[in-house]
Amino acid sequence: MYVLLLGSGGREHALAWQLRQAPSVTRLFAAPGNPGIAEEAELVALDVTDHAAVIAFCRAEGIGLVVIGPEAPLVDGLSDSLRAAGVPVFGPSQAAAQLEGSKGFTKDLCARAGIPTAGYVRTASLAEARAALARFAAPYVLKADGLAAGKGVVIAASLAEAEAALAEMFGGAFGAAGAEVVIEEFMEGEEVSFFALTDGERVVPFGSAQDHKRVGEGDVGPNTGGMGAYSPAPVLTPELEARVMAEIIAPTVRTLREDGTPYSGVLFAGLMLTPEGPKLIEYNARFGDPECQVLMMRLESDLAQIMLACAQGELAGVAPALRDETALTVVMAAKGYPGAPEKGGAIDLGSAGAQGAKIFHAGTARKDGALVANGGRVLAVTATGASVTEAQAKAYAAVDAIDFPTGFCRRDIGWREVARERG
């Protein structure tokens, strides 16, 4: 099978790495890719916003499966165009991708389906939002309704902070994504990520992970796209996972199907483990980044066959096999991130690969043959071990072998579980 992978980040490098190993894949293309993906796939120049060009390439090359990595092409409806052209695609329709494309859409769906989540109000103007704050107590959770690259959430400690943040959001801080803002009640608990695969009717679990969103150690500072993750997340016990499947994932898939917008692909649920049980924070319509990196390190099954089963409505009997060992990834970012990152910094991977780690490229480029930083999150240094403590030690040994003077990372990825392992 010939496969086309769309995307250019660390998530897509991890997917490319797994797809290249899949026995069913005979040829792998990627667009636009990055220097790491170039080691796994043939890079092609395709504009993913030009649906006709993507379809023409698929027909010319006999592509048997298109894998859409990032969220923007899904919200743009690329999967619909490909399906209409008869090309199998892994990723939900534009209508179903509203689960990620609109926070308000998801909250309304949860309300209709009785899915446990935080109380909320949808607001469409600054005056409306300021008035709605009276219904909540500090801290205030403010979310830009649309896509904001994982950074459209503000947790305000006081009413004054909340009002200032709302002024920024409606003032264009998140572009069109902030045209509407969802205000939510603050939920207490520990966050965890859960992944499930669906063909629109059947649903199978695909593992858990714990991300580290804040830029600073000890979970301080502004939110980022993710500074590191580990999988599995033991805090999501088998009993809790069963509740998540029954109370959150299954009702979501069923409701979308009944609404005439069946969801096909991976469903990524951000969860809060509250004293009352698991509650949905938000959905993503694709694999997380950097959660994808740790999931792919654990996967033993043929990824392409699993994705094709989702695309063709044939998920019955499919059970992805994940290794029991822990995978942990540390994101190396460029100085300035999550603000304006310092691009162009030289990177020497040195002996990092010899440390038993896999280096997934995110924001990298080649300049005069040398590897340089070309984004905010630059590398995802990933290792496995019998425990989070062991995987963490291996990952940081590899980080320390990399020469990246204009980069930085958190030194405490996995800290919660390491503390629990130490007792």
C-alpha cells in the first residue's frame, strides 16, 4: 500500500517512523515533512489547502491511504474532499472535526449527551463575557472557541485577571479563534490524556498519556503545545478507563453518528480526574503532540492497517497492541517559546541516538547541510523503560548528549509518576 502523510511536526515524524515499519506499507510519501521525516519518507511539495492538488497527487501515485496529522486540514474539510474522490483517509470529516474546531460545539454536545464536563457559558462579545463571569468563582477558565495551536486557554486567578484576559482575547490575541470565548468552571484534579480509535460506529481504546503543558518546571508559566509526556499514565486505572469509554467516548461517537456526522479517526480526550470521576476537558480530532511520540514508541501493531480499518469502517476485531513498558518524551524548544522563538540555532545531535532514545524532529530545517531550529518546539527526545523513572533517566541522558545552545527543556517531565514510584 502507498501512503501519504500530511504534516511537518514531531507528531508526524512519529507517525512516519511507525508507518515506515508497517508491513503493509510499500511506499511512504510525506508533505511537507521535515528533516527527520525525510529519513522515513519521500517528501513531496503539496499545499494541503489545495484539495484538488492533493487529490491529483493521490490519483497519480495510486495512494491507498492518506493520513492527516494536524488539525487545521481536518477543520478545513480536506478529509471530505478526499473521501468524495474515493481516497481512503484517516481523520474525521469537517463537521465531526468541530469537536476540536469549536470548544462551544463540544460543550453543547456534552450537555445534550449527558457527558460529564465542567459547567460553561458561551459568549460572543466582551460585554457578554464580562457579565458571565459573575456566574463563576475564581480561578476562571477562559477558552478561545476556535483553533489556537494549543495556547488558547487562560486560567485567571482573579476577576481582574479574567477581565484583562477577556479584553485580550476579544481584542484579537488569538485571531479569529477568539471571536467567541467559552467560560468554564475550574475543575480540581489531575489531568490525563486518553486516546480511542473509531470508524464511526465501533470504538477501541488506544492508550493513555500525561502531558506537561506549562513551559516551566513544576508546572508554572504560560501554556504551551506540550513540553513532554509519558505513556501509559497509571493514574488512569483500568476501572477509570472503562468509565471514560462508557461515559465519555461512546456517547460522543453515538451522538455524532445520530446527528448524521459520524466521526472516523482518532479521538483524543483531555480528561480531569475529579473526586466525582473523570470529566472531559476538551477533545482533539487528531493525535496529540507530544503524546503521539510516546504512543508510537509503544505500538507493536501495523499502524497503516489500523488506520485503514478506521477509514473503511472495518474496525471490528481490531485490537491495537501496545507494549507494557513506559515511553517518555522531553521536548527541546527554542529560547523564547511559547512566545517568539529564536530560529536558526545550530543543532548537533551528537551521540543522542546511541543513548537508546529516538529523536523526533518537530521544528527543524536544513541550512547549508546543517541542522537548525526552525520553530518553537524543535525536538522530542523519546526513550522507553520498565518504569517512568527509568524512561526519564534514558531520555535526559540523550538530551544531555545534544548540543543545542539556543534551546531549552523542562527537567522534570514525568515528575508526578516518578514521585509515586518512589513512594
